[in-house]
Amino acid sequence: TLRHSPEQLRVRIAEELDRARNRSITLTDAVDREDLVRQHSPLMSPLVWDYAHIGNQEELWLVRDVGGREPVREDIDNLYDAFAHKRADRPSLPLLGPDEARSYVAEVRRKVLDVLERTPLEGRRLTEAGFAFGMIVQHEQQHVETMLATHQLRVGAPVLDAPAPPPGRAPASDEVYVPGGMFLMGTDLEPWALDNERPAHAVGVEPFWIDADPVTNAQYIAFVEAGGYDDERWWTPAGWAHRQAAGLAAPQFWHRDGDTWRRTRFGHVEEVPPQEPVQHVCWYEADAYARWAGKRLPTEAEWEKAARYDPATGRSLRYPWGDDDPTAAHANLAGAHLQPAPVGAYPDGVSPLGVRGLIGDVWEWTSSDFTPYPGFAMFPYPEYSEVFFGSDYKVLRGGAWATDPSACRTTFRNWDYPIRRQIFAGFRCARNARPEDADV
Ligand code: AVJ
Ligand code: FE
């Protein structure tokens, strides 16, 4: 999207809208009507709510605001306002049924494609470089990821399948040295970057070491089997209280079968693959593991420097591998495999410093609270990020196997509560460098 002519941009936007819609349709067509309207966990909306909410957001921003057209269904705005009803309450609302939701969403899309044909993609900030369309593409893709989390919580026969990921390979070394000093964090150039990724600004970090790969299941099992869940020393007071209250003893969806750890993944029960990044751990678990390992979580500035700083030029890249858009060779994205790949499976995705698996596989918890960058300006609405700023949420970086490339960049910031485990989140560790480490 960086250097498109207006006509190429229109084609690209239509393709992105279509790709997002194909994913939402796949996930909603995969289950029967009962599973579409049912709540599979109080943490999640019924799938049919996500589906109609996707259409409603698209109507609000692209049909009404960008297009200036008459509302399609103004009467349902409140039902699909995420701030008006908590997820737990959504099943009891008079929601559109599956057929109604499908025809509503399709009608909105027909109008949007017409709006796209007639809208200048320059001038007005909301439509400059197709921003509002890009925002809606990313919104749908984020809900696709949420719907995948709902599928993972659903109990019953498997309905989703995908080919296995490529094989992994060992890293050259377990940790990578990141030099201290300034780098450019955030972006002004990425046309579809959301408000919280802006503006680009110089940030200094102290020299540090970061894990070459995300923490694997095998590494995490060592923590579990060393009694890490029963040793208060590794946990913050809030983490320990939560571990006790929630009875945490292993990642979500794991169980012990004799001597073997197994996991349930989209209805399939399988042995926990040792070389895959661990997922379905909350921030408190990640933080406790890091302390047990004699390390800590990286800050989001450290994560971003490790991901995009090129020491040869001093420049910040768009992606770890350079400025090209992600392909299937760079990273495990877009739900292609429905699971993380073993570490080292994407040699083309390595960062200039030699850090691997930064994009895709699992969202990575950072130690940072979700706060605005200096010079932050809310755009185009406060409910995307601004209302979430503060100390309640921790930042996650890098995207998961479920994340679409359109909603995944080295600058992209995700956030969630430190207790959340149903998201596709893991982590890697970091530690401060000593002065003599600079010689390596
Ligand atoms: C950025 C993933 C935290 O799912 O709550 C979806 C994205 N915002 N609809 C979320 C979002 C509005 C958001 N996250
Ligand atoms: Fe939403």
C-alpha cells in the first residue's frame, strides 16, 4: 500500500476486503446455527454477534461516513456497539439470526464496493491512501482472530483443519545482543497504521540481550516441572493472587496424560509439540517464567528495536526482513496452519540483528503498559485506542499465526488484560547487558 497509484490502491483495497470476508465466512460457515448463536465462553461473543458487528462497523464508517449514504439498519447500531453491552450479555440481546446477519453483512459490502469506486483516495484525511477502508479491513481481520479464539473454546467435534507448518531449525545462538542507543519507534509512513502506532519518534534503550526465539513448549514445561507454579518467588503479588484464585498450573488447553503433556487444539487432542512457541499463557505466567529463568520480559521499545533496527544503516525497517509486505515465506500468519510453527521455521523472516519469529506464530507479551506515544493524536475515534490507555492493559507485539498480514507490522500494538489466556499469546525473554557484553 506504500507506493500504489489510485487505481492500484482501489484494486488492492477490494482484494483485502474480499480476503477478510472469505475468512469470516469460513469461520461462520464451519459450524451449525446452534453453535453460531451459542456463547462458547463468557469471555467471548456468540460468533453471529462478531459477524454482524463486522458489518455494522463497516456500515458506520464506509457506507455512512465515507460514502455519505443513507443508513442500512440504524435500528441495530446499539446491539452491535461493543461498549453498550459486555460480551457475557450479548447472547441475551435480540440479535440478528444467522440468515439475517448474512444478508445484512452482504448488503453493506455491496454498497461499500460502490462507495470505493466513487471515493477519491486523496485529500480528506479519513480516506487518504484508503485509510478508512484499511481500518475496516483490519477491524474485520481482528474479529476473525477473535472468532478463532471462540472456535478454540468451543467444545465438540473438530470443524477446522489446516496443513502442518514447516519444520523448525536450531538458532545460531539462544540470545541476541541488541546495542544501546536511539532508534525510530512507531511510524508516520505506514498509511494504514492506527492512531496508537503514531507518531514516529526517537527512543533510546540501554544495551540488552533478547531471546533469539519465543519461549518454546519444552522450555515452558521445564518451568512447570520445576514447580514454577508453586513458588511464590517468581510471581508478582498480583500474579500470585491470580495464580491462586484461578488455580493456574499449566497453559490453557493443556492436560497431563500419564507422563505426557497433551493439548486440545480446535477439538483435536495432541501431544504438546516441544519446539513450538508456548501459547495460551497470561502475562502473569510469562512474567513468572522470565523471573524463574533469571530474565525479564522486554519492554515494547526493546521488542521493536530488536524487530526492525538495522545496525548497518541505523534505519528502522517496516518488517524484520526489510520493507516488503509479508509472504508465506517470511512468517506464519493468516491462519494458514492453525497453530504456531516450530521455532526457526521461517529463516527468511529473521531481523537484521538475528532475532527470529518476531512476526506471526504467537503474540508476544511485553512488560509495557498500553500508553500513548509522545505526540499521540486520537484518530478517527477515541474508542479504538485512547479509552484503553493506562495501566490496566499490557502491550503484545508481533502478531500470531491467526493474525492477518494487513493487521500485523513491527509497529502494530495489541493490548489485553494481564490475566487473559484465550488469545494466541506467548512471549520471549530479555535481560540487561553488562558493559563488557558490547565486545561480542
Ligand atoms: C486491538 C485486538 C484489542 O479486539 O478488542 C476490535 C481490536 N477494536 N474491535 C479488540 C478491536 C474494536 C481490539 N484489540
Ligand atoms: Fe470490533
